[in-house]
Amino acid sequence: MIGRIAGRIDYRAADHVLIDVRGVGYLVFCSDRTMQALPRAGEHAALYTDLLVREDILQLFGFTTLVEKEWHRLLMSVQGVGAKASLAILGTLGPDGIGRAIALGDWNSVKAAKGIGPKTAQRVVNELKDKAPEIMAMGAGPAVAAPAADAGVIEGDAPPAPRPIPTGPGPQAEALSALSNLGYAPGEAAGAVAQAAGDAPEADVTTLIRAALKLLAPKG
């Protein structure tokens, strides 16, 4: 299994890139968001990958973070959601957006992805509502970066100078972890954090926790 590729981008197409890894070119298909995050042709990049194996095809899909890759794998487990549909959902909503949509039961947001009908969107929300909190708690993880000389499962030539990329879990993941530690069930914690993040997208961890606790407080 190819889990990560690091090398030089030889060319970019609308939905995929060709990454040169020590003379071997790998075609990697990506969502719109991932394509926008990648550097120009001729520059180095690293992508987490998932390999689709069928009788008639071997196809690599690339992701900027491990959490995005896990969302892809989870979305693919839903009946009627193939690789193309999964990338469409991730490209439209992003990892945080799909987590919020599922936690809040907002299938209309899922339906906004190209090629996703209402029935499929409802299945995504219904089938993944109990599985989503685990991935939401993973956080952002490391993003796309130019690889170091010894980085990656498969590595290319060492880049001239790696760009500094922030790593670590995001505010929503930290807030979700804090609420779980307080004893809240994953589903209700994820829903509260998702709603709080939707109301205040730029909120820090402390603000998200306070807002989520207010939403979880008994009414009346």
C-alpha cells in the first residue's frame, strides 16, 4: 500500500497531478481543495495517498492531511459514494465542513457537492453520524509540505528549501477532546462543537468549549 508520496510535480491537470518520485511518475487524483493547496509544476510536494484497487484499474488519490484521507475512506464506505463522489464532497465542504454537516444532520450541505443527490446525501449523514466524532477528534494534522530528504514512504529528490507548515490538531478537535474528557458522549459533543464552530468560525479552543457547554447545558 502506498501511503504517502513525496516528489516533484511534473504537471498539473484539472483533477490530478503527476508527481515524479526518483524518475517514476505517479498520477494522483485530488479534490478541488487539494489541487488549490498544491504548489506549481516544478516544485516539490507531499501527499498522503489512498490506493483504489479494482479489476480494471489501480488509482491513487491524494490528500493534504491524514484526517482528509480518513474522511475519504469513511465516505467511500457509504453505499453509492465512490471515489469521485467522495472527492466532490471533500472539495466542496473540506474536512471540517463535512464533520459539521454530519454532526448537525445537515444533509443539504452534503447535497451541494457536484453529483450528490438528496438520497445519497441523507445516507452519508445517517450512516456516518456515529462514526464521524472519531475522525473529527483527529484534528488537522500535518498539511502539504515540501519533503525533507529522508521524508515519506516514497521520496523524491530533496527540495531546495522546505516551507514551514503549521501542524497539530485544530480548535474543533481540541474542543471535542475536552468535552469527551468531561464525560459527554461523542455524538452530542460533536454536534455541540460543530454548531459552535458554525456560529463562530474563527473562535479559539476556549471560546468553542464555552459555547459548546452552553449548548449542552440542560434547558429550562
